[in-house]
Amino acid sequence: MKLDSKKKEGLKQYRKRSALGEIFHRLRRNKGAMAGACILLVLFAVALTVDLWLDQEKVIGMNVRDKLQGPSLQHWFGTDEMGRDLFWRVVYGSRFSLAIGFVAVFVSLIVGVPLGAVAGYYGKKVETVIMRFTDIFSAVPAILMAVVVVSVLGTSTINLMIAVGVSSIPGFVRTTRAAVLTVRNEEYVEAARALGKSDLYIIFLHVLPNCLSPIIVQTTLRVASAIVSASSLSFLGLGIKPPAPEWGALLTAGRDFILDYSYLTFFPGLAIMITVLAFNLLGDGLRDAMDPKLKR
Amino acid sequence: MGKYIVKRVIMLIPVIIGVSLLIFIMLDLAPGTVLDQIANDYTPEQLAALEHELGYDRSVFYRYGMYMWDLLHGDLGTSYIYKAEVWDLYMQRLPATLLLAGASVLVSIVLSIPLGILAATKHGSLTDNASMVAALLGLSMPNFWLGLMLIIVFSLNLGWLPSSGFKDGFRSLILPAITIGTGLMATLTRTTRSSMLDVIRSDYLRTARAKGVPEKTVIRKHALKNAMIPIITVIGTQMGRTLGGSVVTENVFSWPGVGRLTIDAVKQRDTIMVTGCIIMSVIMISLIQLLVDITYAFVDPRLKSQYASGGGKRKLARAAGGGQT
Amino acid sequence: MKRMKRSLSFLLAMLMLLSLAACGGKKDPAPPDDNGTSQPGPQDPLQSTVVQGTEADSYRKHIDIALTQQITTLDPGLVSNVQHYYLFNMVYNTLLFYDNSTKELSGELAETFAWADDTYTKIHITLRPDVVFHSGAPLTAEDVAFSLDRTTSTLVTNTYDHADVIDEHTLDIVLSQPNVDFMYVLSHNSSAIVSKASVEADPDLGGAVGTGPWVIDMKNYVAGDSVALVRNDAYWGEKPKTESITLRLISNASSRLIALQNKEVSLMTSVNPTEVSSAKSSPDITVHDYATAQMYYFAFNNTSGPAADDLKLRQAVAYAIDREELYLATGDTGASPATSFWGWHMQYYFDDFDLDLGYDPEKAKELVDQLDNKTLHLMVNTGSSDYRIMSQVIQEQCRRVGLEIVIDEVDSAGATANSKYASATHEAMLYSINMNDWDSDMGRLLSVGSNTNKAVLNNERITELLGLGVSTTDEAQRAAYYQEIQTLVHDNCFYIPLYYTSDTTAYETGASGMHLSYSRDHDYSYICIPEA
Amino acid sequence: MQDKAASGTLAPEEPVLDIQHLTVHYVLEEETVEAVNDISIRLEKGRILGLVGETGAGKTSTALAALNLIPDPPGVIRSGSVKVCGRDMLRMSQQELEQIRGRDVSMIFQDPMTSLNPVFTVGEQIAESIRLHTDCTASEAMERAGDMLELVGIPRERAGEYPHQFSGGMKQRVVIAIALACSPKVLLADEPTTALDVTIQAQVLDMMIALKEKLDTAMIFITHDLGVVAEICDEVAVMYAGRVIERGTLDDVFNHTKHPYTEGLFNSLPDIQDRTAALRPIPGLMPDPTRLPKGCAFAPRCPYASPACIETVQTERAFSETHTVMCSAYEDPAFHIRREEV
């Protein structure tokens, strides 16, 4: 009896945290990831509430007398060719860039994940067809694919999001498929199958929830690259057009002044860099935290 | 080996067929055709004749069939924007593209591998964190922005390096190569780090240390060579991808690479040019992959014997490559 | 919806600023000249200039020149646009030479040239005997006939029928219909002379063999990016002082200026308007700015769509547009407003119309009130930032008078495709034209079937007048014909001319020998820079 | 602790390996694994010490500490000294360490499959050690590597082959050849035969004994196989939860077993005489090395344990000049374990 209680205690000692808790715990130890998460929190807070506290006049308010002034205490990032305060334009632009990043990735998520799940779950011919198609799709460089899609759909903010989203579909198909492959023969899936549940039910309620971690990592990293891609498209003249204060557009507009007023290019680029870095840090941290190889 | 190459070539065929069909259909959905681009250069009668000749009076599948027929005969077709053979146009751009891709990957290698090794040997330390942030920084900067900033500093303010073109040879190459190379750093550093981490914990490194092998040699000789396969895989992938063209950087530095050629062709609805460029890039990527596979054998004797016995090496190489994407 | 509102408010704010700027900067209208017509075009147009330099003992051997757009092909028979003319001017010769500062034609490859009949359908030409192609073959009448036969340019093909070769150096050029301006066409790059033997030997690249002072270095040619040229030491005329020139594309204006400042290139066109002052302040750079023969215009589809049968709608738009606001918005400070749909530099320019369709929002409002349909779709090629900006300004200007402009954004391929004459689907679009010096050139925009006829105009009287205009050399008659065309176009608002653009060329201080022209097809053949 | 423990009858010279009060901990983020706790081991020239214990008892950590090869982080050597031929491994510069490792002391690792570097030929791997520690050219080193291969029973022609071309037993021979390449004075053999099948085990063991005789190497033989210990060892140390709980000559430990844990180990062996007898495994598990009790770590599993055992700090108790035991039960002079009854 005495031994029994000891045994229990021993078992308690070995009890593991829940998988999610473990991931979160390891993530918290990653200083980079935490820094990224903090930056993102601030960014989200700003992007979501900017309408409430930022006077529109600051973003669009033009004041020719103040045009093209270098950074100062009054105008932290200086002013643009219309005398608009660049700092507030960058702040306001956060909602465009974040929205583009998320909507674009959402587009590739809703297409890529089901395709990857189906490919991984059914295997055989279905898989071959989907994966061949993915191979073909990814043979076209992402930026080129985005340009083609914009050519087909025309230029607009929504189309830009779709274009960027479409070009990252193959990544999601591959990630999801790989993840599904690892769980499709797990016992709980077999059990659900034995219970006669429909494939769709099994995929969405049993398989996908257990494949979330790589998809979450992929999502975080893709949001980062989507923001860069979108700004690249703006740069190539296919993205969002000025005067919308999207960062890529701000940057592109600044290029015309780069000789004399390089800060107009510098600050929006800095904003993109910090945001994307934050996503990348978080994504990288998540990947590390979810990587079973590093558990030892 | 010969059999292996043949197999690779055969595997290329469906991708080429598929990718060209994809491009044909998508560009057909976009408004306008290549003929509209050159419409001002021709009389309506000539245009109508051209339209018939190029199959623009028939369906996209007819044109695709025509293209495939030519392709079967080794003809990549003619660009009606440039009024020249796609093959010739591609070859005009290839030297600059190869140079830039090579230099960029080199920059990435020179920066990433030491950084990755450093991070791995100091796993979990501040150095590790800082190295990874440094590597991610490259990925997080929009290429064109970094390019512009480099131009401002090194061309405009310091006047050290040219800002455009590639006629100055090595000097012209520096800024664009840094621009692309730093963007490639993140993946390579990460791969080096995790691959080194796997190896550093391995028993055979302990054996080496127990023999009294100096730590530097342990890392540079014993560990690195073992960690090389995933690293080479990533280098190959990056080389392949940069060979497909780096549109944005080429744009910033007015670099005559295939990326700009391809994007311009999309804008001009030059379907044949776009398809040709992508087919060439698929072939290039495949060539690089072949090269990478051959390199594996030099790095890992286990794979060499796999090659010798034939079969299963792709799987093994892929497994050894580790799941980086 | 909310986002749309916001972008509208952006635009509104921008426009308010612009109108402020416009009010402040408005110059006095040009005083009417003796004839009572106000002076067209820019106040003091730079006609054409050869940049003068000092003589030196030695000159730089190699010069790089920045292009603003692609050179896609080397063959003058296959393409016609301003970028290619830089190249064609250097590599090829034409039969005649037109000096646009004296407005006179002289022989280039032709030793003599004259109309052979009085119906203006046949030109008799004798060639210089001492001309050889870059391939070494001598120039013959066969080459001339061959070149004119193969060129695809509508400038030539519209009236050229065939050439009768009389002997090795003599031929008659026969036209399908009278065209008194055809000699100008023969001076145009579209009728540059290529070697028949070379083209027949190599259909793809043979067209790159000309007779001009520069030879294309095929080994270093990268289509769409750069063309390397070496001096033609066997040239029949004056030989250049520079040994080799590379024309290469730097499509971004700021990048071009950086390359110029960094001495990577020695000459560029189209300095970014925002950077002109910066460029001018640099002692290493000389900047020329000048009015050009390029005109931006607004074209209604006059065959189908809401504007086709609705003169009031067209006029309402005309009244609503404030041209000055347009070019201030695009940053083209050297631009001048266009009143008549004609080149300011052309001989028969006319703008003394009875009906004044100048900016008048009140009249526009009145007309709009009478309209049933108050919406118009404007197709905009987003490949050009000028079109994009102008469309937004026009949208706002029309909104102010109660007319809704819906902007349909397409890329340049889409714009061309949707506005083809035979199958045009646009309701209205913005476009531009580079006008040649001779008045009949406007026929490109007015004649039936032409793809550059963006108004999809099919007006019998205009067609008739265009024919009459080229069938006589009587200046008074021609003036009357062209005046009538201009009045018709103006009063009916088939097109609304917007403004004539200005342009800049910047080069390394000390460079000379370039022939700069308002027609923008500058000739860089004799550019040279003294060795420091 | 009683230093005199293992001296006396043995050769009077200085021990080649002298581990004193060694404590090794693995410091993890939240907990500390107390792998080795204050152990001392002496080993004289030419002798073989069997280090016995369950998995996780700290045997390998002890051996690694002897080479100063404890992975850091997370490993920390808290205290103690490890003298190899009189020089303290734990207070040496990295360079000095690299000179001594492989030359004076070397180690054979547990798993031959993973202990060889897959991308170098076995010849290179043996020669590397020779080149590092002796003054010779590359070809001489390769020549001697060939000699070593022959010594361990592998034809020298195979020096140019890669590890994956060898079988498990062959690989272990290569590992042994690497360890012995420079005739070290001390050899730490960490379960060198565990990964091999039985017939090959015997071959490898015979070979090691022969080599030991030839090179006069002192050896610590880490194993949990008591049969092997009986066959080759001169002395035995039994480890449990990071402590040496019983040590002595082979005869002391095998025939005069004192510690209840050692007894448990013997009891859990199948009895060859009585095949019908049920195995008597030790109940329970090793305690969590992150929270060892203050007193005896074996107490929770010990059939003789009294509540005091867990609380009392254990000290070594000498039964003879060579035989010491760590068990507080012997405070009671009447205490004896059942094995002695038999």
C-alpha cells in the first residue's frame, strides 16, 4: 500500500504538460519569438483601432508648405510631397498591409489545406493528381504567378490579395499533405473510420485538427512573405496604387524622390521589415517549439 | 547514372506539358493578346494574316497544340514582341542570370553557413538568437527596398559601385548579389543550424572528441561534412529558384536577367515567350537538382553506393535532405 | 463601401490641394497673335538643337546611353516607336532627311528626289552611288524597293503601292493614292533602308543591317535590354568621334538619374519631374527641357456605348475638364494645354473655334442636368502612372459637375485589346500620340479602320477631308481642309485634346553632338565627350 | 570517505585513473538531474574494473566525466577531480585535454552503429587519432591504422571502406581499434558488447582481453551484464542512482555480496541450475534522478528498508581492505542479507 502511493507520486512526477502547453512553454522561452509576438500585438492593436483615435486629417491632411520635410520631432518620419506626415501614413498603412497579408494567406489556406488534406487522406490516384498539379503550379515562380493572376483579374486591392494568395497555394498543399500523411493511419482515425463516419467528417474533425501545428507555422511564415510579395507587386506597378497608404505603395511612391528625400523610401521599408521580421520570428519560434526533434 | 538521368528527363515531361498548358490558359483568360501589343506596327490585313498564322482565330487549345508540336521538334517558338526566337532571347539573358544567381547563392553561403554553425555550436545562447534574427532580417527586408538602400549608400553617396546593368563585371555584381543573397540567408542559416544541431549531438562527434580531435576540426571537418546534405539541398533549391529570375532585384538594378524578360512577356501577353522562359527555368531547376544529386554522392558515401546499386536514391536523398521547403 | 468612401476623400483632399496650387500658379493666357488665333502649344518651344561642344584632342571611346523603354527589335521595318528611333537614327539611313528646325527636306541616301507627276502619286529618286551596307554590299535601288515593300508601318503602307526600279541607282516610288506628304514619310524611320541580301539570307536578324554611322554588335545584343553599337568606319558621311555606344534600358526615372550621376551612363531622357531641380543643381549634369510633339487626349467611343450618340455627354466632359489641373497632377510642369486636336507644331494648326469648350463647370452642370445617362466608363491603362493620375483627376472633376466616371483599370495589353477598331468595347479612354510634323499624320487617329483611332471614328466628311488634304499642295486649300477637320472634331467632341507634354534630356556636362528634337526621336549618332 | 578502500593488496604504484568525489549534474531549465553523486574510483595499471548498474545509474556519465566530455550544457561537473596518470582532467585547458584524450585515455562507446562517422573511411578515422598524437606522416598513420585493423581482426584492405559497409560487430571492432590506436593507459569501455549478438559478443570480449594483455591497458568496463563482469573483471563497482553502493574485488562482490541492491541484481538473473525457478526482478523503478532522497536512493525498493534509511545520509562502510558498501542497515551488527544465508 505504501509502495502504491509512492508509485502514484512517481507517475505524477513524470506527467507531461498538455501538448499545447508544452508548445507555448517552449515558445515563451524563445526570446526572438516573444519579441515578434509583442511587435505583432502592438501592430494589431494599432491596425484594429487606428480609425478610432487617429485623426483622418493627419493621414490625408495636406499641407504644401510643409512638403518634403526631413524627419524631425514634429514629423518623426518627415513629410511627403503633399506635406502629409509620413509617420501617420505609415501607422495608418498598417491596416492595409496586415489585411493583405491575412486575406492573401486566407485565400491560399482555404484552397491549399483541403486539397492537401484530400491528397494526404485518400492517397493513390487522388494524391497523384493533386500533387502533380501542385508540382506544375509551383514550377511557375510565385511572383510571376501573382503577375499572371493580376493580369487576368485586373489590378485592385482584392485582386492583389487573391494573386498573392494563389501563388502560395502549393506550399499549403504540400505542408498539409505531409502532416495528414503522418496521422491518417493513427488509431483514432481508424476508429472513426470503423464507426462508419464519412470521409469528410473524419478529415475535418479528426485529421485536420491534429495537423494544425505545421499549418499554423506555415500560415505565420506565409503572412510574412505575403506582405513582402504584395509590396513587391506594388513596386512592379501591379499592386495597390497611391494615395492609399499601403506600405508598398508608400515605398514605391517614395522611389521618385529617392535622390533627394530617401527617407520617404526608408521608413515604409523599415515598417515592412519590422512587421515581416516579427511574423518570421514568431513563425520560426513556433516551428522550433513544435519540432519534435528538438524536444530532447 | 545514365539510366537515372533518363528517368529524370522523363519526369520532366509531364511538368513541362502541364506548366505550358497552365500558362496558355491563364494568359488566354487575360484581356488582350500579343497581337494587340504589336497592332500599331501592322496594317489590319497583315494583322489578320498574323492572327490566322498564330492561331489567334482558333481556340487556345489549338494554339497550345501548335506550340507543343513545335516543342516536340525542339523549337521553343518565336516571340512576336521581339520578333526573334525564344531560345535566342533566353540565351541572351542567361549569362547575366547565371552570374547573378551564382553570386547571390555564394553570398548566401558565405554568410549563412558560418552563422548557422555559430548558432548551432552556441545552441540556446544569446549568440544563437542573434544569429537567427540576423538571418531572418535578410528575409524580412523587401528585396527592392534593400536594393534601393544599397544603391543610395554605395552608388549615390559613396560612389563605389555601379547601380545598374552588368557591364562592369564583378563590381556590377556586388550590390544585386548582396540584395538577393541576404534574402536567401534565412533558409540556409536555419538549415545549417538545425542540421548541425542534429550532428553535433551525434555519437560519432563524441567519438571524435574522445580521440582528442581539436574542437575546431570536430566542427569543420566531422560535423560539417555530415550536415552537408540538407545544406546542399537548400543551396540547390535556391540556385534553381534564382535561375528562374529575380524579377524585383533585376528591376531595381536594371539587370538583364530572365526574370524581367518573363514578366515583361506576361505584360505583353507574349504567351510563347512566357512559356518558353518557364520551361527553360524548369529544365534549369532540374539540371541543378541533378547536380545536387551528384554532389550528394561526393559528400555522403552511403549515397554513393546507393547510386552504384541504383534505385531508391531519390528517396534517400530526400530523407537525408530533411523536410525543408 | 467604407474603403471606397475613404479613398474618395483622399482624392478629394488631393484635388483641393491641386486646385489651390493651380489657382496660385495660373499664368496669364497667351496674348492672341495677329490672326486673332491664340498661339498654340508652348510659349517658347525648343525646336531642335544640336548640342554644341568644344573641340578636343581626344574623345571618350565608349559612351552609355540610358533608354526609358525596351528596344525589342532591331529591324526598322517591323516596329515604330520613339525608343527604337534612337537606334534607327544611328544604324540606318532614310532616303530623305527632314530638318524640323528649318522644316525642310533634303537628300540623305537620295541624291535627287522629285514628284514625277502632278497627281502626287509618283516620286522619282536617284541614289547616292557611294553607299555600302554594314555587310559590305553596295546600296542599290533594289534594296530601297525591298525595304519599302516589307515595312509594316501604316505610315508607309497606307499610301505606298510599289517601287519601279529603273536601274541600279534610280527608281520611281508609286503611291496607291495621292499623298503630298509622302516625302516626309520617306524621311521617317519607318522607311529606313535595309539590305535585301542580308534579310533574305537571315530573315530573323538580316533586318539589323543598315547603312548608318553605327553598326550593331550582335554578340552583345540583349533584346529588350541593351544594344551595343560600334562605329561604322566605312560610313559614307561624317564619321562619329566616339568608337562605341551602348544603349541600355533603365526603366525607372530615378534609377536613370542615379546612373547618370554615378557616371554609369552619359545621357538619359525623361528626368523624373520631381528631380529636375536636383539634376539641374548638379554641375556634372546638364539638363535640357523642352515641349514635345506628344499630346495626351481623351477619346470617346463614337461607334458604340453611351457617348456615341450623345453630344451633350461628350461636351459636358469637355467643359468639366480643367487641363491645368491634369498636368499639375502628373507633375509635368512644362506641359501646355491643348485646345485643338492637332499638333501645335504642325503647319495647319487651328484653334479659333466659334464654340468655346474650355473649362466651364457651370456649363457642364447645365448639360449634365439634361442627360438621362450620367455614367461613363473610362478605360485606363494602369501601366502608365500618368493615365492613372489623370483618370482620377478627371473622375473628380466630372463628379463635381454631377457626372459619374467609372474607372476600368486594365494593363497595357488589355487597353490595346479593348480598343481595337474592329472590336472596341471601351466607352472612353485616355491615350497619347506622338505627332509627326506633317499635318496628314493626324489621319492615323481619324481614319476608318486604324487601330490608333481610339475614338472609333467613322465620319464620312472627315475621311473625305483627309483625302483632299493630301492631294494638293495649295496651302490655302489645305489649311481650309484641316481647319474643317479640327473644327469637326472639336465641336463634336469626338476627342478631347488634353495637353502637350514636356520632356527633359539630361547628360554629362561636356557631352555634345546630340541632335535633340521636340519630336523626341533624338539623334545621338554624333555624341562625343572630350577626354578629361 | 575512506580513501584507502581499494588500495592495499594492489600494486603500490600510483593509479593510472583516480576519480575523487566526482559529482555530475545535468541542469535542465526546471530541474536538475543528479546523475553522478560524489563517487570515487581508483584504477591501477593493467587492471579491469567492472562498473555495473541499471540504465540511468550514472555509469556513462562517470566515464564521460573521466574524459571531461560531459555535454555542456546541460551537464555540469559540480565537484571532484579526475586524475589520469596524475594529471587532473577537470582542470586542464582545452588544448591539454585534446592531447590527453585518445593518447592516455580513450573510450569505446556503447553503440557501434552511431559511433563511427559515416562520411569518412574507417582507415581515416583510425589514422586521425594516430596523426594527432604521434609524430608521423599521413601515409605512416594510414599504415598504422591498417595494423590496428589487423589487430582487431579486420583485413587491412578494408581501411578504405566506409562504416556502412561493415557489419555491427565489425564496426565495434573499428571503434575499439580507434580507441586503442595510440595504446592508451586507460580505456573506458561503455557497454562495448551490448549492441552485438551473443556470438560476436564473445569474440569481441576475447579480443579486448587479448589486447589489454598486449598493451597493458587499465580498463573500466561498463556493463549491466554480470556474466561478462565475472568473466573479465578484476574489480567491481556497483552503481545505483549516481552512487557507488558496493565495491570490491570480483570475489568480494560476487561471493560476499553485502548490499541489498547487488543482491537484487543477482536474484534477477535466471538460474541456470533451476530452470523452473521464477525470475525475481527488483520491484519498482529507479528513483527520479531529479529528486533523489537525502538518504538511500534504493530504500523505496529495498526489502530490508526501514523508514530511517530514506533519511539517513549514507556513508561507505568497509568490510575488508578491498570491499566497501554503502548501506546504513549495517549499523545494526546483526543485519545480513538473505543471499548470505544460502
